[in-house]
Amino acid sequence: MIDLSTTDKAARALNVKRCREKGIILPTYAQMRDPSLIPQKYKDELGTIGLWDVHPRNLFRVNWHNEPVEKGGKFGGVNYLELPRELTGTKARIVGLVGKWFPTGAHKVGAALSCLLPELVTGRFDPTAKKAVWPSTGNYCRGGAYISRLLSCPSIAILPAGMSKERFEWLKTMAEEVIATPGCESNVKEIFDKCIELEATRPDAVIFNQFDQLPNHLWHYTVTGPAMEEVFKKIAKSGDHVGGAVLSSGSAGTLGSGSYLRETFPGARVAVAEALQCPTILENGFGDHRIEGIGDKHIPWIHNLRDTDAAVGVDDELPVRLIRLFNEAAGRATLVEAGVLPETVAKLDLLGISGVGNLVAAIKFAKYYELGEDEVVFTMFTDSMAMYGSRLAEMNAERGAYTQRQADRDLDMLMGLSVDHVLELSQVDKRRVHQLKYFTWVEQLGKGVDELRAQWNGHREYWGGLRSQVGALDAMIEEFNAEVLG
Ligand SMILES: Cc1ncc(COP(=O)(O)O)c(C=O)c1O
């Protein structure tokens, strides 16, 4: 459960004062889920504000309904992209929510805001004396640094040195400190080590560890899951079903949306995707991989294995090749020739590397479960190619210019995806993976074994209890805002 009762009245009063001085109003979860609830005067203000501007009103843009424009956008339907059969080679309908239209260009800004909100409204986080530390393999620390800036809180971003140049360059403009930890994508242990070191040596550091913060799960359960439901209601033909959700796990926050779908649509399955080069769930394995945003070699504390029906391994060479097919001129021409509508091809830059990895996993999932044309599979296009231009340039340097011949091969590879490395999780498999948490979280990071057991044995109370806190949390946010407005 999120601690909503421990408060620091003095620090809370300072937070209220600071928000009043800076004109900061916090969004509620209800507003993030349904922006029509945002007061009209704040919506009007957004008319002159850019999507990425450091402006407190952009807190209201932490939702899936932003108009897809760089500046002045208000709210419309959920941002999503359905990929046609000519590109997926499967009968089922594959639909990804699009993260590009969040401030910072990735949906992780929601997880970051959700982790900070309870600490601000209880006064447990005092930005006049502390710095918010955002450990991440990429977008969460970007989101955290950005949200901190909107709220006038100083921040420290932690991410692996191997992440893309675009991330580092922007972060330097947003966070007070940027710490690069050794290794690449899958070196999460090194990130945890840095957090332990900061906690021991920096009394001003408050760690917002997305991998164990329940508000991360809560945000996706409360906001992302209903966004998928809204898309389904919009696109479903009579008799259509939700086949499931296929989501890779960085912190396992996004998987919270899968739990929502599973509860809302009987028969929907949830699959977790991971890189084949680091098959932690599939094989308790380890290794380095190139799907930026998915950190592994551990199971996040907030991953609810009871709600995870399958694991899908994705060879990282696939998204690496497919971002070229989707974005290079020769690739796009090949796709149009194959019958993909030019307007769809023009939108393929909405998928970053992990988005393409998710697409591959969703196709494998649809094929494995033999889903038909009346079934919709949801996945996540977390961020866009805006974050990975340098990767395309690197590949052109390494592999030569992208040619029609290579595009033909890559499209064949996509059409011919097999169902290898799909593991339907038995009850024992689920428990096996859940129990892996013991080694990271109980042995190394000091979590209680009772809570680990409660996540499994008392799963209904544990996860259900957490989700039922959202009303109380919203009431606290509203009370806080009322004091800010005086
Ligand atoms: C690009 C990208 N894809 C996928 C993920 C995984 O999302 P989650 O942390 O919610 O599991 C992340 C997380 O940072 C990410 O940055």
C-alpha cells in the first residue's frame, strides 16, 4: 500500500506555499484518466504552451489524450496507432498506444509524476532541502527530471552510460545532476548500487525507485488501462474481443495496464516481452541487449506475476533492423509497395526501438494464441524515433546505407515471424519468476519477506488494496490544491 498517513506538516505547508508562488496546481488521477475533468481555465492556458515547455500547466498534459501537436494542443481522443495486416502478417488487430505526445515524448512521465505526488501532498518530500533522484534505463529519469522542473524541485537523473546521445543531451538541460552508471540497458544492478551509494553519502537524496514504487503500477492501472479500454470501445466492431496486452518490462509499471484489461475483459491475456539476449523471465538468464528502455536481470518489485500469462522473447536484432525498414526511405518505399497505406507508413516513426520490440512481441503473441480478426491486441509505443536518430546514423555507418534489397529481407523477416521463445506461464512458472524477486529485493535491497509473500499469497488484498487507494489520493491532491489556491 502507498503510505498516505505519514505526513510532515511543516514540509507540506512549505510545499503549498511554493506551489502558490509558482502557480502550480497538481492534476488528480481522475483528471489524468479523463482530461474533460480539468477546469476550463487551465485548458485555455494550454493554448499557448508547447508540449515540452517547462510550464506547470503541462502537468495537465500527463495523459493519453493530448492533441498530437507540438504547441497549443488541448485534448482529444487517446493517441494510438493500429498497424495493418500488410505489416503484421497476422489476422488479429495490433494496436499500440502512442507515447510520443506526452511532454518529454514518452509515457514514463506519468510514472514519475505518480511517484512524486504522494510524497509532495504528504510533505514527506521537501524540495527546499532534498533532491529527487530518478534511477532509470532512460525515459523515467527524463520524465522525473522534467516533472521535478515543473514542480521547481531539484533532481538527479541516473541512467546507464550506453543509452542514446539524445537522452543525455536533453537531460543535461533538465536535471541538476546526471549520473551515468556503467554498462548498457540491462545493467540495472549498477543503477541500484548507485542509489545505495547516494543514500549512504548524500543526505539530500530522496530515491524515487520506479522498480519498487507502487504508484508506478497505480498510474498505469488507473490511467493507461482505461485509455486502452477507450480505444477498444472506439475501434471495436460488433463481436470483437480484447485478446490481450503485450508489454515489455522495464520497471513493470506499464504492465499495470495489462492487469486492468485482464480484469475488465474476461479472457484477455497479458504477456511480458523481454529481449532474448537477456532472458530473465524465460530462462532466469542474463546478458546485454539493445532494446533501450527494458532493463532486466531482475524482476521489478511491482511486477504482478499472478496477472502475467506468458513471456515472449524478442531477438534484439529484429527491432534494430526494423527501425531501418520503418524509417529509411528504401524501407518506407518497400512497405508502400507491399500495400501499407502511405499515411500509415508516415507514422511509423511513432515507434521507438522498444515500441518496435513490443510490436514484434504482440505479433508473436497473436500467432501463438491463433487470435482471429475479431481480436484486438494492445501494446505500447512508449517513445518515438525522436529519441533514436543517432542509432540510425550509427547503423548507416556500421552496415552501410539501407537498400531496397535489405528492406525486402527485413519485410520478409517481419511477415515470417515465428512463435519461438513464447512461454505460456504455468502456475509454477509464475511462482518461479515471482520468487526471483527475493534475491534482488529481500536479500540485496532490504525489502520484507512478508510483503513478498503478501504479493503472492494475498494477491487480491495486496494489489486490490493498492488500487483502491486512488480515491483517497485524489482527495489529498484536491485538498492540497485548495490550499494552494487559498
Ligand atoms: C523506451 C521504453 N520502453 C519500455 C519501457 C518499459 O516500461 P515500464 O518501465 O513501465 O515497464 C521503458 C521504461 O523506461 C522505456 O523507456
